[in-house]
Amino acid sequence: MFALPAYLFTAAMSLVFLVAAVRALTGELPRADLNAPGAVPLATPGDGWLYGASLFIVLRAFANGGSSLTGLEAISNGISAFRDPQGQNARHTLVAMSCVLAFLVLGVSTLAHFTHAVPYTDGTPTVIAQEARLAFGNGTAGTVGLVFVQLATALVLYTGANTPFTGFPFLASFVAQDRFLPRVLTRRGHRLAFSNGIVTLSALSTALLLVTGANVDRLVALYAIGVFTAFTMAGAGLTAHHLRGREPLRRVKIAVNALAATVSAAVVLVFAVTKFTEGAWLVVVVFPLGVWVLIRINREYRREAAALERLPTGADRPRTRRHQVFVLVETLDLAALKALRYAHELRPDTVRAVHFAIDEEHARRLSALWASTSATSVDLELVACPDRRLRHAMRELAVRTTQDGNTSLTVLVPRRLYANALGKLLHRGTGEKMSRALDRLPHVAVVILPFNASQAMRALEADRLPDMD
């Protein structure tokens, strides 16, 4: 599905080149009207350097032409998606793609030279549309040919938008593996695609469209600067790699990669200067900030690894002789009973069901219900909390329990899970807050035990016993 538009576009442009060449040989190839309404005015010969074109205009044309090379990097980003041998197949694809690109760019440029196709202030008709109209003519056949070219162009642009959604998630996963981006970008979804990378790119793309007003000139400038910056870094990195190596043809490889890095850096500089007012300033400002963010993420991961990988001798041995388990109880229900059962399975010295009495009336009703039930053999302990500072009261209770230095405490917090959005909205979880309140206390661990409340409701509707496993 994605190959067909590329073949159609190549075939359409080849047909334009062939018809234009035949008409040029017969002297029937027309030229564009340079004075058409909306056409960008040209200077007269003698008004500037190189037939009226200033050096700045030439540099802008060079920058615009350089943007046509973008897309080649998608192959290097997605080498892991090729069949084995991956490197060889990727090289063959890159060579084929480069040849097709060279043919199309050279053909469009040559035809534009002979037909004098000019840009328009509003961007339409495009140069390709002008060349197709001039090559095919104004008759019925010419209109059919023009429509074919326009449809092929629209299709290849439409499918071309998929390229970053294929290449970026792969590239982001590689960078995340090296700990320069969040590790969530390395995770694959249920369709084995890097879903987080796709979602991230979608959000960034939407923001970019809104910021630039979906202006193609600005977007091309931003994209090309990013791509050629990557080309520059790749060429410089390969140059440094070959400088350290001793492989055959070392000097040739150094010269090729150094030249690639130099030319790419020149393109970036030209883009930054000639496209600065068209949005390139955004990349110039954001790029250093992005580099700082990457380095900061990498430094944080390294600090985390250095701290967590310090493994003292015998660190897994118990440091206390007694173990108590507190089950925090808000109400007597299946979630609390599941937590109490799990507490017994831990084989502690003591299991205690604890309720913090924020609402005295609710605490009395819960105590009476607890005393009358046969669902549990654990007594309910009420802890006064008149100031409603639940985490502070829990912290004080944990400190009193473990203050002898020989008692470890596990706090079980039942969490009710809801599958629907309404259930999630109507119930709030306190497990993470409780964990943060106790995380710095010695000999204290907090375990959040999930219970599927939605499944229990479905069991009630089906008139069967709920599953507490």
C-alpha cells in the first residue's frame, strides 16, 4: 500500500520528463508566463549577481533544494526492520532510493530551467504542476495527465507522512537504550510497534502544526535543519570512528565522512541564515536546549544506576526478628478481606486491621459491623485521627511500632480498580500518598494490593460469587 504511491509518482514524473523531452526536441515545449498574476517578480539582467539573482536568493534556493534530500535518513533509522542481511539490504535500498531521488530532482530542475517555471507567492500552482501543464498541454489529454500527476503527488505526500512514524520510534528507542531519552520509548505495544514513540511524535507534530500554522515553507525549514544536523553529527561521528580504527581504506573513509560532515554543516548554516525569519529561529533556539535535556536525562540515569547498583554484602538478610502486618481498612468489603487473606499468607508474627477514625460515626458503624461478621478473625483496631491528618497519623503509628529496632512493618493498602471511566472518576486512590509518607522510615514497607471492583460488580449482576484471587 505504501509502495504503490511511490511507484505512481515516479512513473508520473517520468512521463512528464519524457513528453517534455519529445516536445523540446520538436520545438513545441512552451515556456511559463513570467508576468502571470501572483508570480514572484524577477529582477532584470544586470540588476544583480548571476542574472539578477542575489547571493541570498541563491542560498535560499540551495536551502530549498537541500530539503529534497530529507527522507534518506529514514533508512538508517530503520535498519533493524530489514530482512537479514540487514546492513546489505539497507545499503541496496539506500542506493536505489538515492538514484531515484537524483533522477527526480535533476529532471525537475532541468525541466524548470527550460520552461522557466517560477514560484508563486501563494505557493500554487507548484513548480511540478506548472511543468506538467506545460508538458502535457491544455487539451483533454493534457488535463488528464495533469490530474494524474497531481493525484500521484498528493498520494506520495500522504504516505510520506508515515515515514517519521516508522523511523522516529526506532531512533528514539535506540537513543533511550543509551539512556538519553526516557526508557518508556523502548517499550513495544501489543502490535510490536513502539507505541509510546508514535504517541509522542503525534503530540509533537500536532503542536508544531499549530505553532507554524501548518505553513509548508516553515515546516520544511525546520525539518531540513534537523535532518542535516543529524547528517553533520553522523559524518563527524564516523570520521572520529575511522580516525581511531585501522581498517582497510581508512583514509578514504575519513575523507568521505569528513566531507559529508562539512557539506551538511554548511547546509545547516545556510538554512539557519536564509530561513531564520521563516521559523528556523525555533530550531536554533530549541536545539541547544534539546541537547542539554538529553545530557541531563543521561546524567540522571547514570546517577540512578550508580546509586542502585551499590550492592553491600549480605544485603538480602533480615535485619529484624519480628514482623507485623497492618491492613488499612476503610470499610468491610471484599477488597479489605483480600488484603487480610494476603496478610496471613505472609506468615507474620502479627496481623492487625487498622482503621483511622476520621469520622467517628462511620468508625462506630464499622466497628459494630466488624464485631458481628464471621468473614474475618482479625480484630479491628481504631486509631483516633481527629485532625484528619491521615498520613501523619499513619507515620506516627509506624514509628511507634518499629521504634525498638527489632520489628519490621508491612502496611497493606487495598486499592479498588475500576474498568470504566466513571468508576475511576468517583474513587480516588490513596496508596501512593501513603507510600510517600512512609518511604523514609526504616524497617517499613508499603504494599498496594489491587482488587478488581468492576469484576465483582459483574459477578453480582451474573448472580455468582466474586473471584478474590
